[in-house]
Amino acid sequence: MILLAVLVSHAHLEGFDWLDTLVLRHILDASQSCLVGTLGYALFHWIGKPPTILLLAGALMSVSAGNYRWHQHTQDTFLQQYAGNVCTIRGTVEDIDTTQSSVNRYRMKLKLQEITQANTQPQKAHNRIYIYSRRRPEVQIGDTITITNATFASGTTNSSFKHYLLKEGMSATLFLKAKNNISLYARPAYSFGRWIHTTKERLIKTLRKKMKHSTATIFSTMFLGKKQKSNHFEKTKEQFKQWGISHYLARSGLHLIIFIILWELILRLLPLPLILKHSVNFLLVFVYFLLSWSSISFIRAFITYILYKFFLMQDIQSSVHHILLLVCSIILILYPAQLFFLDFQLSFGLAFTLSWLLQANHMKKKPA
């Protein structure tokens, strides 16, 4: 499956357009899932067999490279075909969020279904795009909408910004103007994504009502990962920079660890079975993950926690290095473009360094 995915992806990139892109996407997804499972099993059962590890490392690099080239080729093809042209697009709203910009304050993530250019038949599309606007669009998560007179920004030919979009899984950007008309095509009776988004917005509004504005801004930034523009927060950030501790304001795995430790201390006071305590703690952490805005370090800590608890409950011997390696492999298989960005490099680089120093210190104190 892994070899087939790599060969098919490279064949497609070489110009074999007879390959159906949707089928190819399913093949790559299946191979990624297969590789993640195999790698995880090997790390804890075949760790003493170097040939197996080398084979899996080669498979990891091949699938990651193939997946990266696939997304890169898809983005380039999309921009060459539609950038600068007036189109009518239809797609499903996946997310709506605020930005730090004072002009285009809202950003909507849209999964495309169909694109129509002038005097042409509608074309199927599976790309995702960012849509920026000055005012919040009158749509909800899960809605299928139609946008007329859409012109994708040709500025995305900038290589660095294209690379950023690639990391985010986006193909292009669209800036809404007065000439663009957004109409509702379909709205599902229930959408889990819409419920999560609404709950998160209610949580932020409740914090603003119960706390001072400055306190709510810092709390939402540090513990919920929601960045909000505030003059007081900017002053606080500058003070943290002067002391060299501005990283405490960034959302990281440290905040998740604090959350986990607090609940474990509380659950220890309750006379409950161990399996129930672990289950309750996991459920609370999962809810916290759903109701907050994630970053690469937060995702790393969350997956690490899940794997650690899983191996602990299954009585499987593990180590911090192996778990971190598995988490790093999972993210690189699914999102290979992350490797070229500083947040990923610092997050995993520091995590590996700290775990190595911790193990070295432990071995040093261990009696001979």
C-alpha cells in the first residue's frame, strides 16, 4: 500500500492525468494510516531490529515526500487555472475566525465543491481556501454557500506565502469585496462543527463578562489559544519580551500539562477505580482540546498524552523518546510541510532536548 501510494503520486506528478485525483487521495490517506499504525507498532515491538527501523524510516520519508509533492502540485495547478480569473464558487464552510489585521478582520475556511468560470461547465473541486473579509459573513459552520464574482488573489504566487498556505492545507486566498454576493445553498439541520464553534464563541463571551477585559484577553490567549487584539495585551507582551519570558504567553504543551495535573490531583481524592479516573481525565482533556484553539506544540502534547495513557493502560513498555518520535512521525506523515516552519522545529527540538537531558540526569543519579 505504501509503495503503491508513492508510485501513483509520482506518476500523477509526471503528467499521467488519467489518474483520478479523488481515488489517488484515498490511496494516499490509506497508506498514511497504514504507515502510522505500522510505525507505532514497530517502535515498541521491533525497536531492537535496526533493519526494520531503517525500512520504516525510508517508508516514512517516501510517503511524506509524496504527500508533500501531491499538495504542492495540487496548489500549483489550482493557481495556474483560476488565479486572477472571475469565478463562481460553491463550497462548505469549515471555520470562521478573527485575525490580527485591522482591515480584513475575519477569515473563513471553505472546502470547495464546484468552480464555474465564464462560459464553461462547472468543475468539481476538492481544494480548501481562505476567504478574508472586513465584516463577519452571515453564514454558519457547515453551510454550503455560493460566492459570485470571486477572483482568487494572484499574490499567492509569492513562494513564501504559498508555502504558508501549503502548511495550512490551503490552495489559495480570496478577499471579499462589495461585488461578491454570498448566497446560502444548503444548511444541515445539525452540524457538530457548528456546535463546537458556537460553544467556543459562547465561552469567550462568558469570559469577557466574568473577567476584566485585560484578564480575559490574557487567559484566552494562554489557556484557550485564542489570540485577541488588545492594547493592554500588547503592553504586557512587551514587558514579557524585556524579561525574556514571552514564550509563557504562547499556547504550548505546558498549559495542557497544568490542566492534566490539576485534574489528576482532584481525581486522586475521589474513591474511584483507576480505570475510571483515567477515563474521566481523558474525557476532560479531550473536551478541553475541542473547545480551544490548537497550535503545533499543543497538538504535540495532546497526542503524546493520549499515547502515554494508552501504553500505560495496555501495560506496554515505552519511553519519552519513542513516544515523541512516534508523534513527530504522525505529524510529518499527515502534514509534511510543517517540517519547514520554525514552530514545528522549535517545538519538537526543545521537546527532544529536554527529554534527553531528563534521561541523562536520571542515568547519572542511577547507582552503578
